[in-house]
Amino acid sequence: MPRAQFRPCIDLHEGRVKQIVGGTLSDGGKGLETNFVSAHAPDYYAAMYRRDGLTGGHVIKLGPGNEEAALCALHAWPGGLQLGGGVTPDNAAGYLEQGAAAVIVTSCVFSGGRLDEKNLDLLVKRCGREHLVLDLSCRRREGKYFVVTDRWQKFTEFEVGGAAFAQLGDSCAEFLIHAVDAEGRRGGVDRDLLAILSSGSPVDCVYAGGIRDFDDIELIEKAGRGRVHYTIGSALDIFGGALSYAQVCARSR
């Protein structure tokens, strides 16, 4: 059985590496809750991940003012990190040329609250399916999970689950899925969402949100049967938390 992988992250907000409570993001910044602000530039983390052989990690631009910081990370490890945040059919190929291993897209393929098949087809044509990650980060409403866009504040009509996986699986290399209401809270994984991800996605999934300890990691490993990987942010000691980054790396290997 394949082993679940630890996928590292570099979250950028206002040009700096931060860890933020995901559900508090907004265009105006009002009510934003920040767990950690790094003294290091993004390339510090990119070089660390490169040294430790961690592939499949991602750089996420959380709003405007992060372009230079994102390119700084990509240039520190060409071909080693995925790039998300503001990606469109017009700029996606440019990020690949700048060193991104893949681009991560949400809003441009769920514009107006629905799947935009035209933009999705353009992205596949310009980037190649193998260089495209679909971000299906979601929030719960009336017992179901729906993809959210625009700083995770706007609900779409697109429900995360078997039908969505079947519809999108041929268009991307994997799915990145933040449990938005758990993101940054270090309160444990969203077990209901994890069960959905483990139920038969045609491509690998990367889960993020709420991971706090090795019990949570073990839960993901068992439920996902090696097809659900995981990202950890605020809980890691490199981001001000208590969970050992070195031990997580060792376990993933």
C-alpha cells in the first residue's frame, strides 16, 4: 500500500510567511486571526523543504501583495513547489516557467458559483493535466460540503464528493482540499470530510485543516489508505506550534 505523504506549505499574506485561521480571511482584513508571522523570507522555507526532500508542497498567495514573495520561494526550489492564489488561464503557464511544479486553481474554475468548464479546459490545454491541481477547499452547509472561493468566503453550488471527483478527476493531477472551518485552529481533523475524501477519488487528495498531533496523522493514513496526503501548518514547531517538523518528516519518509 502506498504511504501518505507530508506536503509542506508556505502561506503568504501581505508578502510575509504567516499562519492564519482560514475562516477569518476576508478582502478587508477585518477580524483576521493570525497564529504566526515568520521572521524568515519564503526562500528560507523553500530551501528547508528542498534539503529535506519534501515534494508536492505548495506556496499559497492569500490575497494581493504576495507576487514577489511567491516567486522568491519558487526560485529557491525550481520544480519543487506548487503555486496557488490568483491563478488564471492567462498567467498559469508563466508560473510554470518561473519554477512551479504545478499550479493550484479555485476561483477561476468556479466563477459565479459554478464550474467554469471553459476556463478548466483552457488550463488543461495550456498547462497539461499533470501540472494542474484543483483546489476544492470547502465549508459545511446543511450537512454537506461545498467548494468556497474568494478568500474562502463565498459558497459555490459545487458539492465535494463522489460526483465532483468523477467529473474533475480527468482534468488534474490531484485535489487540494482545506477543511476551511478547521484550518488554523489545531482542533483536530474534520473526520466527516476525511471520510468523503477516502471514499474513492480517482486522483490523490491532499487534506489540510486542524491537524494537531500524530494521532491525527495516523487517522489520515489509515482512512486514506495512502491516497490522502496531508499538510500541516500552525501545529508545526517551525510555525510556532508544538508538533516536531523533523519527526513529521521522518514519519513521512
